Amino acid sequence: MKHAYICNMLGKPIALWSLGGLLLAQVSLSGGIKTTDFRPPDLSSAQLSGSTGSEDFLKAKALAEKGEFQKALTLLERVHKKSPADLQTLFWLGYTRENLRDTLGAIEAYQAFLKQSPQPEVFFRLGLLQLGRENLSEATLSLQKAAEERPTWTDAQLLCAYALYTSGKPQQALPYAQKAATLDSSSEFAPLLLGEIYFAVDSFSQARAAYEEALHRNPASALAHLGIGKSLLALLQPQEALPHLQKAAENLPQDLQAHYYLGLAYKGLNQIPEAKAAFEKALTIDPTHARSHYEMALLYIQEKKPAQAEPHYQALQKYNPKLAARLAPLLGK
């Protein structure tokens, strides 16, 4: 009965909030060669053509290492025409294009590299680009290869978990997220993702613990407060959830989930005006959000105000007919 109540109250996760953006920002390309995830592949045992020792290639590599990617690109493309199969040239060409936001060109260079040498560092960079393009199935395969070959590489484990989770495979994502949280003892990102994955598989106590670890690592984390709050709601503790969700809504004023879950907490405490205000804020952010329409309609029905519930019922007929069907008998339809 408790599990059914939780599912009915919370529904499915709406999205990974803004965590996906934060995760990608952590391994963003904006810092060029200085990004923490940058690792050149190990080519010590690879068959290399003579071009890697050419003057143009060495100049291009030096320019890329200094972040002068546009200058490096001209030289690398010249070397690539002479030696199209050279691995070092392909890698640096891909990396330079990546930093110049030529995503398709970078993918092409990395894929050409991987046809000759399956290096985990290149699979990681390819997976990161595929993830940015929302090619989740391809990104997952690339990042799994990187994570499995480099089990102590935090970013590979973290992004692999994220790709699997957003592909609708939270159970498969779990060991990668657990590994990332263990490897990185300071950043909030890994425990935040771990908490979201636990929440998705209905392990609410473990989700709460993961979010609390994220808050311990960053006491100002609004996302951690949101995670703790919604986990406490799922554990039927709205009073304990409320202060966390109030902080989340205050610090994430445009976050749909923060206001939606805040509304659920107020509803659980029978604070109806506050619940309505929170759901109305959620609908201001996203007028198509079916769950907020559903909750607003239920509150009006509870107050015996069917006329006010009607617009939300009409919205549900458009955005979520299954929820509308649940409401219909309560409105005498």
C-alpha cells in the first residue's frame, strides 16, 4: 500500500533537473586543454606514420596545447591530407575541432581513430560529444567502453552513469554512479546523480543518504536540498521534507520540480493555500506539466469547487489523458 501511495503521489521522475547541465559543465570544453577530463591516448605501442614527427604536426600540437585551436586547425588539416590514417594527427584534429565547436568534424576524426585503435580516452571524448548531441544509445556505448577500460577514471564512470540513466536504464547506471561517488570524495555531482538513480529505482532511503552526502560536500547545494526533500516525501515525511523543499524553491526559482515537490509537501501537511501557490508557480514555469494540473484539480475538488477544477481537467485531456480519466469520475463525468 505504501509503495502504491508513493507512486500515485509522486509519479515518474520529471527529468534530471538541471543536473545534466552541471555534469556536462564539469567536463566542459570551455577550458580547452586544461579541462580536468583531458587525457591524450597512449600511443606508445601503436603503429604511427612519419607525419607525427613533422614540423607542421609538432607546431600544431604545441598550438593546441596553448589553446590556440584555430591556428592549430590549419596545420592539422594540412598534415591530415598527407597522412589521413595517422593516429596522433586524427586525435589532435578531433580535439581541436571539438574545442572549436565543430562537433560533427570532431566525431568524424575520433571515429576514424577508433577504427584503428580502441583507446578509452578517445571513446570518452566521443561519448561526451554524442551525449551533448543527445545521441544517448551511441554515447552510452562509447562511455561504457571508457569506463570499463579505465575503472578509476571518475569522469568516465560519472558520465556513463548519466548516459545510462537518461536512456531509461537506472539499474544499469547504478554501479557506475556508485563507483564515481567512491572515487570522488569532494564533488557534489556524483552523489547527486547517485541519489537520483536510487530515487528512480524506488530506493528512497538510499537516495536520501546520497543527497545528504552531496549536501555535506556542498552545504549551499539547492539540488541536494531538492533531492533530500523529495526523498523524505517518498518516505512519507512531509514535515521533515518541507524546509529542504523551501530552500530548493527559494534558490531554484525557475526549477519545475522544486515547486512541484514543495506543493506536495504543503499538501501533505494540509496547508492548501501554500500548496496551490506552489503548483501554480510550477505551471507558470511549464503550463503543460500534467502532474501540477492534476494536483490543482484534486485540491479544488476537495474544496467542492468543480468549476475551478475544470480548466485543469481540460488541460489534462490534452497533456495526459490517463490522469484526466482518473479525475473524470470525481467531476461527475
